[in-house]
Amino acid sequence: MNLPKIKYCQSKKCRIFMLAFLLLGVGFWFSIPDKLFNDPTSTILFSREGNLLGARIATDGQWRFPESKEVPEKFEKALLTFEDNYFYSHFGVNPVSMGRAFIQNVKAGRVVSGGSTLSMQLIRISRKGKGRTVYQKIVEIIKSFRLELGYSKKEILALYASHAPFGGNVVGLEAASWRFFGRSASELSWAEASTLAVLPNAPSLIYPGKNGEKLRKKRNRLLNRLRDKEIIDSTTCELAKLEDIPRQVHALPMIAPHLLDQANKEYTGERIKSSIQYRLQLQVNEIVKKHQRNLEANQIYNMAVLVLDVKSGQSIAYVGNTNKQGKENHANQVDVIRAPRSTGSILKPFLFASMLNSGEILPRTLVPDIPTQIAGYSPKNFNLRYDGAVPARKALSRSLNVPSVRMLRSFGVERFHYTMKKLGMLRLNRPSGHYGLSLILGGAEGELWNLCGIYSGLARGLKHYNSDKCYYSNDIRKPSYRLQDTVLHGKKEAHALLSAASIYQTFDALLEVNRPDGENGWKSFSSSRKVAWKTGTSFGFRDAWAIGTTPDYVVGVWVGNADGEGRPGLTGVGAAAPVMFDVFNILPTGSWFDIPFEEMEEIQVCRESGNRASRWCETVDTMLVCNAGLETLSCPFHKRIHLDKTKRYQVNSSCEEPKNMHHVNWFVLPPAMEWYYKKRNALYRSLPPFREDCSGHNQIAMEIIYPKGNDQIFVPVDLDGMLGKVVFEIAHHDPEAEVFWHVDGDFIGTTTQFHQIELSPDQGEHLLTLVDNLGNTLNKKFTIVGKEENEIN
């Protein structure tokens, strides 16, 4: 069957008409942009509970918060009652309102009413102050129709609330609520919501601080209308009328200003929900304020406190600096949490853990603590004293510098430099040789942000191993401060950079750090929390650190002057630790870390040396050590000696029959270590001397303490142009020994008991010869470098 052909618009006029209609349709659809507003917005920072922590003004100088998707019920009802009663029933234009406005304007002979709906007002706001002419009104009507087709009523209402002008440089409901009433829009009363509802009608004429009485009358008329519509009852209406109108703007909260600055750099103009716990942040602010008053008496003006949640790695309190006090500004605007500062001793636990992890020490291995000079570098302990030898964990808990430097030399600067970079110490941006051995004593710079992140990562790794018997690839990571930056477990791994066992034993050693005044009796209270903590003090008393770790929290504190000025008494223990413990005291208390038994072995350890017990060790303890500790050497300090019948002298087969000998195991330290060790350990017994008739023994009787190695010695020139003097020191096994000193074959003098002598050799190379009263001889070459030669080199 043949169907008749239907002819569609074949004439030229018809095609032109269709094309014009199509163009009009396209023009209508694209008459408004995809995004109505592109204005810059303020950066807004909230706590995890939704409390405002602070805000930064938008780049155009307006207080304009980012768009909100919700409009509080009170403001919505007040606004629609005042501006657009038929908002939910019209399609962008209300013909009744338009007609009423036309009649009113004709009668008045001027424009007294626009008859605009909220949709039309939103279009007018988005078009940035176009003139109020008939033509512009027609444009608004057309665009309002298009707006209603593309947006829901709730979206239109939210856009209006976010971009309506409220007077001055305040734009949007949320900004107005905070600026005029000091609270969120969701917390406004009926009187406050009504006040804000009438403000956009004439924001340049009536706003807080200007024409207040007119604003009150306008608000009260709206409250009456709300009562008449039975939205509020008569009592609520009358009580609302009694509320005063705002007379001035409020300053926005500044509860975490330095974190806000950081957020403003990274997420400018965004609404950021942080991981900060609001109540905790307020408490930490008060703690900082309290300690600030005390520290300022010593002209110490700056402080930073960071609290991290170990499980999430997020910051839950962030105080980047102290608040400005009075007229003077002591660089209080600097966020010290992110500022590079000399680390002092804060890196020592990582070296201890690294050496445990690699099987180079056990926790109680004796480490030399004697005067040390390495290639011209002479580290000193903070108390300027020496123990001779000290257990590694005691060296850590007491933060002794000399043992730490000697441990770093043994471990290797390059290895430790690599380890710290892998752990996340981002400020190590130069080769390891640039830092040298000073790396362990503050020769590098670090940020409180990253350092706390490392401590947090180690605690997290230990907990994961104990619970899941594995590590996760992202256990070690940078901290975060946005609530949305929640990190899930990474890839499972069988090994980590530092084992759980080495981390546990490091934290266990850090429990023994001497607490500041007021905390010394903490072990007496069964409910007191355990805190593994470490302090640090930089050279010149410029930086004081304290970082403490528990299974749940890391608290880091820095105290000092942001401009780098040092102050006497500015130490980690005295200035930073009290702040840290005050913060821990307001945190919930939890249990301590579980022991990672799967990564530990029980071995016998020499009680005196801390090394694996050898066959000669008299007293042996059983202890858990890292699996890698099985590779450590046995005790090198115990030896088998042979005494005569009196037990006062050593003998050998050249002078005594074996059957007459007493065979004894003896703890023997090298002479330099022994010299200092026996002063601090009254029970230490020096090795008995050999009987005079014995021969063939090769006991090391003397050891040079200074100078060590084949060192060049710089001797400054005195004011008279002559070279100054340098003190040489040795140690001798026999406390009663007499030592004869010679330089280049010339006799200089004799020493007994305290073997120190002042020498003033000429520039150049020399030979020091030492001979004791038993005939033992020790030779040492050294070179004297004067002031001028040193400057040339």
C-alpha cells in the first residue's frame, strides 16, 4: 500500500522560521552559565565536630563563605515570608507580584517595588549590578524561567542564601551569621534569622551599625507576619522582639590560625573539615598560653604543639605558635610546626633502633663514653662529664652525646642518612657528607610536622605487627589534617625498614628518660600512663624539643624564639617537656604496646657488658632481643686471667707453676674507658698487675685519651704572638703508676694518678713518648697547626 508523503516545512520562510526558533531555544538554554557564580570565596576551617576554627577573607576582600547546600529552616521560613510567599508554586515569575508592583510604581511615579521573585533576585545578583530598567527586568524574567528548569527549588534557595549581600563586605548567610551574631546560621534564633532575612532587601542602607532603628522595625514587622501565618506563636514573637539587633560585626574565631594559614595555601577558598578535635584544641591553646607567660620571663616567646592520632596519622590538635601579647610581635605569625629547626638530640632514638635492627648492638651493650676527637670534631656531653662506658639504652635515655656520635660512626653516616630519608625526614636535602657526625646532634634541620609523623609511623607499624603479624606499606607516612584524608591499610609486607622488635625496645628505653619536675614520681601511680619520650636541645640553646609517644598518641613540642635567638636555660627537659606532659595529662589513658614475641629471641646476656654472654662471663641475665641480635659478638671485656697464691698479681707459666695458679674470670675495660668508668662505678676492679718476675705478658697498660688518631692539633696564637698550650691526657690501668713524658726525645715531666700535662710544642710534626715505671712504652705522632697555617688550610 502506498502511503501519502507528508511534506514538512519546505518553503524558505518556514525553514527560516524553524532555524530562528531553534536558535532562540539554544539561546534560551544557554542564557545562564553552567556555574552562576565564579566569585572567590573565603577559606573556612572546621573541626571534625563541625565547629568553626577560623576563616580567611576572600581574595576580593569579601567575607564570602563557600556555597552551602542546606538552608536552615528558620531562615528559609523568614526569608520566604518576607520576599516570596509563593516561591514553591511559581516557575520563576509571579504574575500577581509583578502586576501589584506595576500598579504601585505607576501610582508613585517612580520605582518603589520590583515584584521580583527569589529566582529573579538570584539572577540579578549573578549579573553583578545591571541597571534596573524594563529591558533588564525582561532579561531577568527570561533567565529566571531558565533557572527554574535547570535547578531545584532547594538549590535555588541555597544559591540565594550563599550569595545574597548582607551589607558591607559580608556576602552570604553563613558569613553574615558569624559576622553579625558570632555563631552558625543553624543556631540562629527567630529574631536573628528574621534580621538576616530583611538585610538583603537594602544592604547598603540598613545593616548592623547603620540605621539600627529602621532595621529593628523592619525585623519586627516580619516577626508579626510570621506570627500571623502561625509559623511562630505569640509568645515566641514577643520574646523575639525583645532581642537586640547587632550593633557591630564580630571577629571570626581564630582557634587554629596557623593550621588555617596552611589550609589557605593548599585549599584556597574551600570549606575544609579538619581532623582537629575542638575541645582538645581549646585545651591545648590554654596550656600554651599558661606556659607562654612563664617562658616570656626568660625572653622566650615562641612555642608550637602538635598532637597526632597514631591510628589515623591525623592531627587532632595544632598550635603553630603562641599568640601575640601586647604591642610587640615576636614572629608569632610563623608556623613553627612547619618551620625547619635544628633537631638537637631528637634523632637519637632512630639510630638506636637502626643499630638494634641491623644486629650491631643489644639494648645494654656498653658504648664508650670518653673524650673523643674524630677528624677535628670533638663532641661533648651536655653535663661535660664522661662515664667511660655506658649501656646503649642508658646512653639514649640520658641523651649522652659522645656515645651517640661513636655509635653513628660505627653505623655509618651515609646509612643513617638514607634511613632517615626513607622514614620521611624531608629536610635532609643535602648529601650525608655535608652533615657528617653532627647529624645526630642537631647538624640537620627538621620540622615538628615530619618528626612527629615519623614517631607516629613507628608506633603504627608496631601496633599493626602485633595485631596482624605483618606491616603495611603506608605505615610510615606524612601526617594529615583533613578529615577526608583517611588512609586505608596499604599493601601487606613481611618486613619493614625498622622491625617491630627494634621499635619496641627503643620505646622501652625511652620510658626511662628522666621526667621534669613534678613528673618524677610517675612510677608510683599504677594508673599513670607510660610515655616513650625524647628531648632535644640545639647548639646555643636556640631550640628545645620534646616528642612523646604512646600506642594512641604522639605529642610534639618545640619551644624557642622563631628568630633563632638562644636563651640560657632553654632546654628540651626544662622548657618543652613540661608542656608535653601537660598535654598528655588531658588525653585519654590507654594500655602500653604489646611485646612482638615473634620477632624476638631469648638469649643469655653478660650483666656487666650487655653483650651476648661469653664462656668467661660470671653473671648472666636472660633477656629478649631482636632476632638480628643473634648476630652480635659475644662479650669482649671478660677474659680468663691467672693469679698467684696471694691473688694480688697476675702470673704466667714463666714465673709460676700452673698447679699453684688461681684461674679467675675478670671484667676488663680498655684503659681510657676504665679511667672514667671506675670513677662512676665503685665496684669495678682494675686488672691486677703482673708479678715482677713474670715475663712475656703483653697487657695494654696505657691508652691516649687526647689526642686520638693521627690528628692535627690547632693551637691558637696568644695576644703576645706566641702559641698557646694544649692539654694532653692518657689513662693507665694501674692507679699507682708513674708515667714519664717525652716529646721528640726530650723529657717533659712526670705524672701520677691524674695523667694530664700541658704542652706547648712548636708548629710541625712531633713524637710523644710515654714510659711508665714498669717499662711499658707508648708512642704517638701528632702535628701542631698554628693560627696562620690553619687559616690558609
